[in-house]
Amino acid sequence: MKEEQNIEQGSNIICGRNPVLEAVRSGREIDRLLVAHGASGGTVTAIIAKCKAKGILIKEISPQKLDYYCSGVNHQGVAVMLASQEYSTPEEILEVARERNEKPFIIICDEIEDPHNLGAIIRTAEACSVHGIIIPKRRSASLNMTVAKAACGALEYMKVARVTNISNTIDFLKENGVWVFGADMGGEDYSQIDFDTPCALVIGNEGKGIGTLTAKKCDQIIALPMLGKINSLNASVAAGVLMYEVVRKRRNK
């Protein structure tokens, strides 16, 4: 799935050089900058430079696609997509656990590209009292309107951190005493795992599963038994089963 497929026509988008420049200057939570092929000039250059300095994802697309996303508004070659919710940091997620005096419980989404899946994971995570969710900046659904709608209000109560490098983030969590479980085929039966520990669950991409490097970083690979003729579950369904297993194990302690 290409990243621009997660962009919604007219939703949370600011179009035009001056409005975009002011949005970037104001410090608003910007998901990504969209630049039409061939767009140039002093203002465009300044916008790109400011976005790079702030670590904002920059995506170059065709003028026709930008026309579509901006619903006919004169975009002058640039637009920004705003996040439906402010992003947090992994440090802030750990702080939530400390404030609640609970063992950290974190979900890491390794390139979940379908916004409906991400929204469903956020909804279940909130119901399971997860402290936060971590997603990568690239090759991932972002906090757009579809995610917010699929989360059915849970996004208002769930911290979501967006990071540049999942592997480095896993290292950071492990340094802070979090045990990282990756959900993938060939792992140990999830029902045999003691989740009554500071933990993070890694849920992989809908088609590819967990990336090879991410899997190597995990402390343990776990799996759901597949008893039928298919060999995989929807990412949000698998995440839901595993989250409630963590809840069950912790409540039974």
C-alpha cells in the first residue's frame, strides 16, 4: 500500500502556500507535507525546509492527486495533512504507566497500513487499559479521520507515539525494563506466556507480518494457534486476542 492511499479527500487538509506556511510556523500537529511534482519557488522551498527541520514527513505526489485531495481548492502545489490527535512519545507512554502505578503495557504496530485496522487496535487497546501505542513514521497508517472513526472515540484517551525507527524504540523500551513480545508464525503458544511483566506486543504488517530486524529485536516470538485451513488472522483481531490474554493473565495474579 502506498502512503498516499491513507490520505482522505478534504479531511484535515490545509491547502495553499501561505496557509501551509502559517500552519507549519504555528506548531500545529502536522502528519505530512504534500508537494506536487514540479512545485517550486521561494515559499515552497521555505516550507520544505521548515518541515525537514521539524521532522515532518514530506511526500511528493502528482498535481492531479493533490487536486483531488484538496477537493478543488487552489493548493498552489502544497498542502499539509493534519493529525486527528497530537502524537506522544515513548517516554510519555511509560510515564502513563508510572502515574497509574502499573506495569507498562504497550502495543507496537510494525507497519500497520490499513487505517481501519489501526483504529480497531486503538479501540481495543483503550478497552484493555493499554498505556500507549507506537507506530512508525513511514509505511504506516497515521492518525487520520478514518483511524479516528474506526477507534470510536478511543483515540481521545490513548497516547500514540510516532517514531522514526521501531528497532531503536524497542531498544529504548528494553532499557527501561519492558519485555518485548513479537506476534508471528512459528512462535511459542501465546497461552503459555506469563504476561504479568512490563511488556510490549508487536503486531506486524497485514501481509508481511513483523519485519525481520524487528523480529530479531524482540525478546520472544509468540503465536496464535491456527486450527483451520487459513494460516493468518486480521491484524486487529490478532492484536485483540493477545491484548485480552495479557489482561486475563494479569487479573488472575
